[in-house]
Amino acid sequence: MSIFDQSHQTVTYQYNAAGNINFGAVENRADLISELEKLKAEVTKARDAEVIDAEVATDVDCQITKAVQQAKKPEPNKNTILQYITTAKNLITGVAEAGGIVTALMEVAKLVQNLF
């Protein structure tokens, strides 16, 4: 049996969307928009925990907001939405603690391909 000494470890922000964000339940554009709004809130939490630099978090939030605005249009442009999501993902790729957000953004990109 392995024993791990976890004393002296400090846990900072960890992305955990259990019960909060569920991209698997997205069936339409309105669902996607709702989940993107939840993801924006998660970015804010990461910023508040100083996991993501405030300036980067603002840029990520802006890109997600633009994706939401585009998705709300009567005839949204799939490529534009994907561009915003990809830019948001690229801004935080490499921040280990934000890996879950990056994964979520990758899920969004897949959904956009299917929904639009």
C-alpha cells in the first residue's frame, strides 16, 4: 500500500465544475449560452484566486462574451464563435491550475461544430 505525505501542501484554486457546468447536457444554442455564462463565472473565480492574471482573465472573459454575443445572433457565424473560443483557450493554455477551463473551452469548440 502506498502512503503519501501531504502535509505542508497548499491547495489554491482548482477548477471544479461538478454540478455547475455541464456541457454534456447542451442540446441547443440557449443551453450553450447558459453554460458559457457559467464558464465566465469560473474564469472570474480563477482570477480572484490569482490563478489567472487579472489582465489575462479580462481578455478571456471578453472573448467568451463575444462568443456569447455571436451565438445570440439570429444567424450566428460558427467560425467567428470558434475563433473567440480558441483565442480564450490560447490565452490560458499553460496555466496548470486553469487546465480544467482549457478543457471546458475545448468542449465548447466541439459543441459549436455540432450546433451551428
